[in-house]
Amino acid sequence: MHTLSTLVVAGLAAVVSAAPAPADGFRLTVDTATTYQTIDGFGFSEAFQRAHQIIDLPEATRAALVDLLFNATSGVGFSILRNGIGSSPNSTQDWMNTIEPDAPAGGPAGAPHYVWDGRDSGQFWVAQQAAAYGVKTFYADAWSAPGFMKNNSDDAGGGYLCGSPGAPVCASGDWRKAYAEYLVENVQLYKEHGIHITHLGFLNEPDLTTAYASMLMDGAMAADFIKILHAVLAAHGLEKQVHIACCDATGWATQRNMSDAILRDADAAPLVDVFTTHLYTSKVDAPLPTRPQQPQHAWMSEYADLGGNWSTTWFNAAAAAANDTDALKGDGLTWAQHLHTGLTTGNLSAFLWWVATQDTQTNGNNNEKLVLVDLAAGTYTVAKRLWAFAQFSRAARPGAVRVAVKTTGVDGCVAKGASPLRTVAFHNADGSVSVVAINDGAVDVSISVRSRVANAVSAEAWATDETRDLEPVAVTVDARGDVTAAAVPAHGVLSVIVRV
């Protein structure tokens, strides 16, 4: 049994030009008795055949990259994999092929003919590697239903699922239950081959029409389909094993509206376990609405710098001085700040980057990926923002609970406007307590940790800044459990864990 505890972090003599720190420093007091959301993890996708960028590397390089992504001791420790459920009739370009390329004879009530190729656009192999590293959370998400189930007869170009309330009427009939069966068959196929899908989504950016796989739905349509999907999961005995997720809207505000519509449906609200959103069109400004009892978890299920050129920068000082926010969008420090905002302001339980890898030949000069792969050379290059994820992923493992943290001066008075630190704290399932501190200031902030965690036996820390990538920082624990740590680097991140 682990008892509730307090962790105190005291900052020593930090000075910021805009707001000088008190001469005797800061204290970060972590209160594990005040709890917020449970953390499900951090992750990425390799949808649209991006998985092949890993698979096609030379064996040793491939193994090293997989280890970097999933190793929770020496790598990033990603713990969620988001797979795209294919809807396209073939694998042309980077399409994700469907397991049901042809409409069943007899329409929606006809017997479907499923085709499993064992690869799933390369995603199944990545899932196997993730599982070997202990990953237990697999999110299967569909961008669209197969074209024959939609009013536009195409898995691309938006269109509506036939039979959805308010959608155009389809001559072929109502395909809602057939779509639910199709989604569950994808789950079953993975299960039969050793991978247990834990979360199932049926939409991706349902407020956006695109030239690739896409399907439109509003909140009321989603609520209607959730009830059908849950019934099909129950018919297959999977309703306790697979969590329904919705709706991967393009932005926080749109997802809030969709979540509200689902919550207004008394029958649908209890059936959805996770509200998923992207942040392209609007950002986190408050927690998403949830049901009062057993609130849904909130996931930021996809986000990336879609407009920038490939960059490995941690902090662009010149752009920051010029307030050039576009130039900062891909910086590692920017993404550390996004993670902090999502976890604290948005109460997010998970934060997923878009795709881990893209290749130099076709996607070399965009900033959508964390790792740029050169298949011709058999090498890869890592963006610094990968290490921003690592600072959080290594500190807050699945099952951790975010706990309260307050910044004061060492005299106990609340520091108002003086601290350059953004902080967040977690109580892990193994009893350890962690603090992630981001320094927005231009000078290092030295910290010490006084731990009252019951049976504290060790502590460790690591830092990331312009010159360091999750570099271990030597710390010691004295007889009282007090820990001496290094500085939170200027424009950098430090994570500290006190272990029991």
C-alpha cells in the first residue's frame, strides 16, 4: 500500500529579466492528496503506410528506431499506438486498404467478405513491436467507411454514412450496422493475431472534407452510431474489452460541440469512454465536457506542425525575440509547452503526435513527423520535439494520476508572476512521484527536491535543451529523503522522479 505524500521542490536564485525571482528562490509543493485526471499515455500513429518507413530500414537501424520509440528505460517510452482502419479499395499512393473492398451481395444485410492481408498497411508489424515493449493501449480509428456504405460512393471526399439521421438517403439502404460490424471485424482480426485493440474510433475529422479518406458526421449522428456500435461490440462479447472513442474533430471547440451533443443523448452518453480531439483549428482553453459520473477521458489524438519545413530545432531564439509564432511551431520547447497546457488546462489523459516517421524521398521537407527517415541511406534523423514527448512519457507512465503542484517562494508565499517555470506533477501507479518543469526563462533555475514519499529509496532526473536530449542528470538522496538535482535549463525541460 502506498500512502499519500508531499514532494517539495525548491528553486534556488533564478532571475528573469521581465520578472525577477525572489532572491531566495522558489518552492514547488506537490500534494498527492489533490488529484486530477488519470494518464493513459503518450503516442503516435503510423497510418497511411508510414509504418513502411520503419519496416524498410536495414535490420539494425530498424531495431534501433523501434527501441528509441518504445523503450521506457532508454528511449521515449511511447505507450499508445493509433492505427488507421483502412477504407480504400487498394493501396495506391499511401492509401490504407480496406478489409472489405467489395459491397456484399444483397446490400447491407448481405454477408460481408473480409480480406485480411496480415499487414494492414504495415501497421500490424508496428503494433507487434509495440506490444513486445509492453505497450497495452492500441487505438484503432477509421477515417471513413468503405465507399459503398456512403452516400457519395467513395471513401474520400467527405460524404455521409448511409442511414445516419439527417444524412442524404441512399438507394442502397442503411449501412450503419454493417459499418459497425466492419469496425469490430478489424478488432477481431487483430485479436486473432495477438494484438488486443483497446480503443475503437469510427471518425477522423468529421467536420472536414478531404481528397483522401474522410466522412462527415455531426454530434447527433455520432451519438446515434455509438449506440449501434456498442450493441455490435456487446454481441461479440467485446463491450468490456474495447472502449468506444469519439470523435477526433479538427479542433477543441468543434469537439466540445460534438461531445455536448453526445452527452445530451442519455442512451449514448454512458457508452463512449474517451473523447478524442485534434488541435488544428482551435486550441485547448478548458476541459472538454464529460458526464458527471465516471467522466470520459479526454485524448489529444492527433496534432503536428503541418505547415512548417522540416526542423530539428529545440528553441529558435531569434524567432522568439521577433514573436514569430509560425517559425516556432515545430520547436521542441513549443511542444513541451503544448503538452503542459493540454495536461493542465485541458485535463488530457493522452497526447499523441500525428506520425512518427516520414521519408526524405516523398515527405522530406515538411514538419509533420518526429523522425525523418532516409531509406536510400538507411538512416534516420530525430527532431528535438521527440524529446519533449520523452520528458513527459518517461515521467508519467500509464495509470499515473496528475496531482496538484503550487509554486511559492521558500518563505511559503505564493510567487505571483515571478516564476519562469511551468510545472506539472504525477503520482505513478508504482508509488513514484514525478515533476516535469519547463523553464521559459533565459537563465537556468537550480532546484532541490525534498521528498516525503513513504519509503523513498532513489531519485533520478533528465534534461532536454538545445544541446541535450533526455540527458541523465546526477542526483543523490540523503538519509532524510532529500534529493539534490540539477538545474532546469534555460529554455529547457527537467523531469525528476522520486522512486519507492
